[in-house]
Amino acid sequence: MVCIRIFRTRKEAELAKRILEEDGIRAVITEDKFNDVPIDSNVPSRFRLKVGHEDFENSAHLLANKLRRKRL
């Protein structure tokens, strides 16, 4: 899987994931942590939205169009 976009909050990442899944694209969210501890305590957690290589281009276009309308 490849990272399609990085979000600052889980809520934003979940919204984008839902958009992709509604279009039939499997997506997962990962958080920048090591053993449930933030990697850098001075930096807020980041949530990475990942999709399969074969869905990358379609996902990028879909998110660009839909998230622009939602202003995320």
C-alpha cells in the first residue's frame, strides 16, 4: 500500500477513507507511532491514508475533487 495523503486528525482521515470506500476503493489509516507512543513528542500525530498501488491515481483524483468541496 502507498500513502495517498497525510492528515492532522483522525476525523479528517476517516472522512477521506469513507469517501474512497463509498467508491469501492479499499483504504487504511495508520498513525505515526512506535509501540503506541508518538515518534516525536514535539510533533502532533499524523494519520496516513493508504491505498493499493493500483488505486493510487484514481484515489488521488477522487479525493482532490470531493475534499475540495468539503474544504478538508
